[in-house]
Amino acid sequence: MDTHPALLRMINTQADAIERLAQADLSGPVERLSGARRIILVGTGTSAHAAELGALMLADAGLDARWASAAHFARWAAPLRPGDAVIVITHTAKTAIARRCPEQTLPAGLPLGS
């Protein structure tokens, strides 16, 4: 079975990505999320799996965390409310749905970080 070259590159860089994340300064994201009453993680495909796992880990830490597929969030999610934080997980940020998710945070008056 042939593996797509781009997929193979992504797979081969996962260990390095985890190492970089383990050494990263996360004070900025932590500060942006510190006042959140509810955190919603959003993703598509394998990013949805990461969103689900991330929400479970945050909930295990005692936070009100949920996850949603990007398609569901972009079209049918309940309105965002003050105190919500949205984290959109995407490998490329090129899908129309991934681009639409942050657009929903702005009218709700929520901060948008990059």
C-alpha cells in the first residue's frame, strides 16, 4: 500500500512536534484561557479526534470543556456566550469550515487568538 507523501511527512514529524510542544512557552495561551468559563475545542477529521481528546483532558482537570466537529460548530452549534473560549484545531487552516469557525467568535465578542 502506497502512503501519500504529504501524509508520510506529517507522520514522520509527529515526534518532533511533540518535543517542541513540550518545550514551548504556553504562558500566552494559558493567560487567554484563564478567564474562560467554558472551553470548546473544534476540529475536522483527525483534528476532531484531537479536539475530543483535548476536551476530555481539560474536563479531567476540572474545566468545563466540550468538543465539536468543525462542520457541526460552523452550522448548528448553540450561540456562544460571554466567558466561552474556542480553540480551533487544524493541520492546514485551509478548509472552508476551519476558516468559518473563528468568524463565529467575533460577533459573540470573544477574543480570537492565533
